[in-house]
Amino acid sequence: QGTRDYSPKQMAIRERVFDAIVTCFKRHGAEVIDTPVFELKETLTGKYGEDSKLIYDLKDQGGELLSLRYDL
């Protein structure tokens, strides 16, 4: 259970692939953004509304309620 871990070899490959993609996108005018994967539930309900089906609720080991956006 939990999030995925990558080995150093896997990470090197992953970084090369992402660098190639980012370079191509930037060449055509795209800009890079970075958004969090997990957010506090209260943050997302403020963005999407209380009844929204666009978020998935998760609870961390400390009992804090986190959420994952539908697009992630």
C-alpha cells in the first residue's frame, strides 16, 4: 500500500523521458507547472465543492483526511 518507489535506474530513465517531453513541449510554447498529488480535503472541497465526485478521499496513517484530484 502507498505510493510507488522508483529505483535509481528506473528514476534515471524516467528523468530522461520527462526531459525529452518537457523540451519538446517548451519548444512549442508550453510552460511547466507542478501541482501536488495529495491535498488536504478541505482545500479540494473549497475548489470543487462539498458534493463533488471529482475527488477521492484518503486517510493517512496519522488519521488526517487527504484527497486526490480526479485527474491524478
